[in-house]
Amino acid sequence: MLDLNDLAMFVQVVRAGSFSEAARRLRMPANTLSRRIDQLEGQLGTRLLHRSTRKLAPSAEGQALFERYAPALDQILEIERLHADVQAPSGSVRVTAMAGLFEFFRMEWLAEFYTRYPHVRIDFLLDDTPTDLIAERIDLAVRMGIETGSGFKVRRLAPNALILAASPAYLKRRPSPRTLRELAEHDCLTISNRQGRTMWRLQGPRGSQEVSVNSRFAVNDMRVLVQACRAGLGIALLPQLLVEPLIAKGQLTHVLPTYRRASTELGLQLVYTSRPPVPPAVAVFGDFLWEKLSEAMTSLSQS
């Protein structure tokens, strides 16, 4: 019985006019391709190709074989292509994420994703306040510092590390606090909340401690909070992922460096709302986010 793969290789050689070009199209070594055609000729007991150092052409038997099988093989390949397109991930993925996601998640990465998966659409909802994942029809959430219910699949990427920072201009006006108690006397910048009173719980040399801070400016967008901190409005408790590059550039200064807020449960995480099996488009974008955010975290730890 003839091997359809060998027939397909033969058709490609005839169309390419050379073994080297056919091998390039088939992404295989030219000597391997030549050996497979030799095997096909041996199986059929006839010469299919006339070969010379300068020219390759089908024999009469090879031309007849080509004309008989090439159209059928084209139809088979088209059916396989259509089946692959159906199986390929497609559709829309609705993602909610922290407002500052694109401060470290590069647009070039999205271009790479769209090249891999041309039939997937991404709809981002950026907000630093907790989102009702079901009501907002969210497929995937990138969360940090937000508690997630037990009904969702969660992939924890990194602990939530927030550090205190202020601009050099602010610290020129107001000397940097030397103790946590002194922090309460400073202008602080916070994420909006309904309670009206802001309490920061921080880990330091004496373990976990709380301090009630004077919130002079509050906003529900982490990017705006970073901008306010850079503008010298006060001291903010910000994600290390966003702040470290600004500290390295001298745009912000680390305040009370022995204190931070860290939590594994409230760390950087991916949250899936779909029950298994996860839709293919959601699964591939979740894996892609995991890959790229892991790279960002590794780069930060090495900087």
C-alpha cells in the first residue's frame, strides 16, 4: 500500500523542481527526502524522476502519477488545514487587571501572542478596585492585593510585596520618617476605600505592626497613585513591581526600607472564572500571561 506521506513528498519535489527547494518547503533534510523518493520508486518498481546535476524532471510514469494523485492530495491537505483552523483557539477573552499592568507588561508581548493565536481577541478591563468577576463576565483576572473567593481556580505567581516610597522633592520638604510612628505624621497617598480611614499593616523588625495614616490623597487607580507619589504629594504604599524601576532611576526613594507588606494569599495571581475544562482561548492566554509575568518578576529580582 502506498504511503500518502511519500506521495505528498513526490508531488512537492515535482512542483519545486529540485530536491533542495522541496526539502526547504517540507522543512526536512534534502538527503532524507531523496531517500524517501528512492523508496517510493523501489516500491512502485519504476523510475519517477530523471535527475542530473543541473535538472530534475518527472519521467512519463512520474508525470502520470503526479497528475493522478496531486489533486487528491491537495484536497486532503485543505481538509486538514480547515480542521486545524477549527481546532485552533478562537474567540474573545475578557480580562480584568490592575491599572498599572502595562507599566511592566509590554505591548510587544501582545503582538507576539496575536502572531501565535490570530483568532483570539483580548478585551482588557483595567481597575485597581475589586471587580465582580461573574457580573462583569470576566474570563481571567490578574490580581494583586485582592482576596479571591474559593470558587475560582487560582494560579499564584508571586507574593504581594508593597513598599513605602516618596519622591526626593517630598523628602526635601519633609524629612523621611525614621520610625513607623513618625509615618502617621506624614501626608500619605492611598487607594480609595469606603471606610474613610486607612490602616496600613506592615511587616518589620518587630513583626507585624499597624499604623493609621493621614490620607491626603486617595484614588482607585494605582497608576495615578504612582504619579501622585512622583509629583511629591506624599508617601505611598506601592507594588514593588512598579516602584523598583522608578527607584533605580532616582524618581522615587525607598522609605522605611525595613518595612513592607507581603502576603502569599494576596500576591500576584491569575484567577480563572470558568470551570474545567477551561475554554481553549482562555487557557492559552492564561499560559501566555503566566509566562510573561514570570519573566517580568525574574527580571525584577535580578535588577
